[in-house]
Amino acid sequence: MLCWRRGRDVAFAKRDEDAVPLDRFLAGLGQPGGPVRVPGTGFYLTKQHDVVPAALALHLRHNGVLHEHVVLLKVTTSRAPQVAESGRVAIEGLTGGLHQVEIRFGFAEKPDVPTALAAHPEAGCDPAAASFFLGREDPVPALQPDMPIWQERIYAVLARNAVRAPDYFLIPPPRVIELGTKVEL
């Protein structure tokens, strides 16, 4: 478990080195030369509220388009076994058609993201018609590693065998778009 935690910390730190602050990203949306907007809703899973998710940055870099409605989705696990339905979803509106949504599940609950979103129409979208963009980090050896080589190898094996986010969150495979990057450990 220590190799897994250390590897995740290093991988996320490396991935987020070039992360764009969310407020700077929002300020650039309305500027000339901003991304072209296309119809629909795009969900981007994120762990942080203050930076642009890696999947969103990759999507913009390679495709140059952004959905009309963009939801930055954070899924958290509570220390309680169950979360009341009234406290499950928190929504914050941002500028430019973006929203931050946090879904909370208890540690004894199965995190069914599409069902939770469908049960809360105030989220403003139909998860059955939306696209879910997920980032995937593939660990690769670094010339100057941040962790011992034996830990790096253990983490790489664990990462390859870990449950994928769409499977864990019960997101239907036809709705998922995974954008991957290589992360040097």
C-alpha cells in the first residue's frame, strides 16, 4: 500500500506540474481565439477544484473544441457508511457554461455516478446523453526517478491491474472517452 500511495502522489504531482489554474482558464474562454464550442455536455472527472483537469487540457490541446456545457465532476467518499440523498450532490455554477459538481458517496455505497446525476436534475444535464472524459496516467521509468526503482516497478504493476475509473463509477463504456499520458516516475 505504501508503494501505491507514494506512486500515486508522484504520478499526480508530475501530471499537475503544468496544470492551468482554473480562474485563468475561465478568463480566457470569452477571449478571441478561445476554443470553439460544440453542442452537448462533457463531464471531466477531477480531484481538485482550483486547476483545469488533465483530461480537459489534453482534449483542448488535441481537438481544440469544448462542449457548450462542461461539468468538472469530483467524486468523494464520506467517512459515513451512507450519504443522505439530500446531501449527495453539490453544484457550483462557473462562468462560460461550466459547473463544478461534487458527488458524495458513503464508504459502504457503490459509487454509481450516472444514477446519482440522473436523480438530481438540478445538475442540469442528462448523463445518458453526455460524454465522460477521463484522464489516464501510464507510469514509465524516469531518468531521474523520484522513488526507488523497486517501488516504481511495484507501482507500475499495481497501476496496470487497478480498476479503471469508468468501471468503478459505473459509467457506461459508450459514454467514456479516455485521454492518456505517460508519466515519468
